[in-house]
Amino acid sequence: MRHDPVNIYEYEAIAKERLEKGHYDFIAGAATDEITLRRTREILDSIVMKPRMMVDVSERDLSTTVLGEKISFPVMLCPAGNHGAAHPDAELATARAAGKADTVMILSSHSAKTLEDVAEAATGPMWFQQYFFKDPELTLSMAARAEEAGYSALCMTLDAKIVPKRERNMRNDYVGPVSPNYAHLGLGTHSWQFAADAPAGPTDIRDQATVWSDLEWLAGKTKLPIIVKGIMTGEDGRLAAESGAKAMIVSNHGTRYLDTTFTTIEVLPEVVDQVAGKAEVYLDGGIRRGSDIFKALALGAKSVLLGRPLFWGLAVDGEAGVSSMLEMLRTELEATMGICGCPTVDSISLDALGGMSPLQQLFNKRDAGLL
């Protein structure tokens, strides 16, 4: 007897059955050999938690704030492009689900629906994602459109300057649609090339020449607080904060641009340390369980973001699928907090985690002559 999915992995399995192969591979796939994609799960699973007893966890508060906006739990929705690949309601459904969950959705500039239409459908806070474009006026005008439509922050993706090699997409001859957000630029309707997340080749409008002073320039030109996405080193985190970013996402783009990098959870502590509270730090990459969220918070993230799971929820049941998937994560996180003796998000700390078996620590002491 077929049951409703009880976790995100089951959502993905059903979504894989329902989606066209090209769409599934575009969503699920990553760069070249997909080593880091597989390793992400291994690293998250290798971090262990330490249950604590006799703590009053009768009331657990999962709420937090991001850029001054209160959200009901520390999970936001990534700026993933073309939700229309999974469901005809696309980002409209996702935005409504985010509103019901009382959290932030970051809309990709490569959305299947216009940024204005999604803003109109939204019932919760919305941030907008875009790139630095070769034409500075396009960079400013896109940001102005977002501000006028009611988006409350601007997310700049930094790690998509170079067209990646995604071999699943190459085998499928995958070509995706250009977002209606770019309709006024005359890029056609199908200019996403088989390996890209944006119009590529002669129509690639992203600027490969951007440097940190460009971020300073943009911060001085928009009233919206700026989040940067794609930070993978402590030094870049520090430079982002010094250049005007109010928040940053530790992200390797779902391992979709470069393989054999560190996973995001591995570099998170380094970024948090070097940013030193000058900007908020979020994390995406492989979050599939409430325990993954807990681990990221314990390592210093203010919140996490979900990317691929949004598509699995949409493919299975549209808006209701995204809502159900978010509720699963909320329930799992709440239980994890309770068992680990953390009644609030702020009470989650590094003390709740371990990376080395106590037996291995014992053997290391013995081998060092300390026992």
C-alpha cells in the first residue's frame, strides 16, 4: 500500500517518478563527477549530537530573526530557478507555502513567474536574488524592480560567473526557458544552455569582471540590505561584510558549479569566525533533516536554506507538498532540540555536537602516553 512521504528522501523518490528525466537531472545533478554532492551527506552524517537530560524543554521556541524579520523557524527557501520545471504554479505555489510556514522565500531572478506576480501572491517576507550584470544599469534596474514590488532584501549570487560542466545535462541536451523577468532584454525564450543556470554563450549577461568594490558600489545605490550567496572561505566572508553585505549564505551552489570543494558545513565555522558578528551568516547545501538544521545552528549559522527539496515538494503536491515538507523539517528540528536539551534556537551551541568518537579520543590519549 502506497503511503504519503514521511521524509524528504521519499518526496524525492516520488518526484523522480513524476518528472521528465531532463528536469529531474537538471534539479538533482551537479558539476562533473558529483563527488561533493555525495560527500555532503557523508559529512553531515559524520557530525554527531549529544543528548542532554533533565532540562526543561516543555516549551520549545523555534523562532528566530533574519535581517530583523522574525521567522517561525530557522529555515528559508533558496533562490532556485524555474520552479515551473516541477509544477505549473511554480513560484506562486512556493511563495504561498513559505507564507504559511511564516518564513522567508528568496525568489530567483530566473523564476518561471515574474517577480511582480510572485510578490503579489506572497503572504510573507520575500527577498530577491540577482547577479551583477555586464550592464550596470541592468543591475540597478533589476534591484529597483524588486524594491518597488515589495521585496525587503537583495541577494547577490557571486559564484555563477563561469558556465559549469554538468554532464547529466549534456547527455540530455537539456535547454531550459529564460525567465520572464528578462523578457525586456530580447534573449529569446529558450536560452538556458545545457550546463547553465543563466542565459549563456552570446546571451550571457552576467559580469565575470566583478570585484569587491562592485559590491560596495551596489550597497551605496540601493536601499535594500544586501545578502551575498556563494561564500566558501572565511576571508571572503570578512571581505563581504567589509564591502557592505548585511548577511551572507555559505554556499557552493549545491555543488552545481565546481566539484571537489569542501562541503558548506565544513567551512561554516571558519566563515562565522572571520565575519565576527559583522554580518549574519546562513548556510545551504544538503539540508534534508531537522538534525541537519540543528547541526548548522550549533556551528554558527543563523538559519539554513533549502533548494532541491522545494522541487520535490512541488512535483509531488504543489503548494501542499512544499508546506508538508517544511512541516516535516520543523517537527524533526523541534524533537532534536528537545532531546538535546535546547528549548530555544539561541540555546543551541557547539557543546551539543561531537566529531570524534569518545573511544577514539580515549585511544588517542593512550597512544600519547596520557593514560
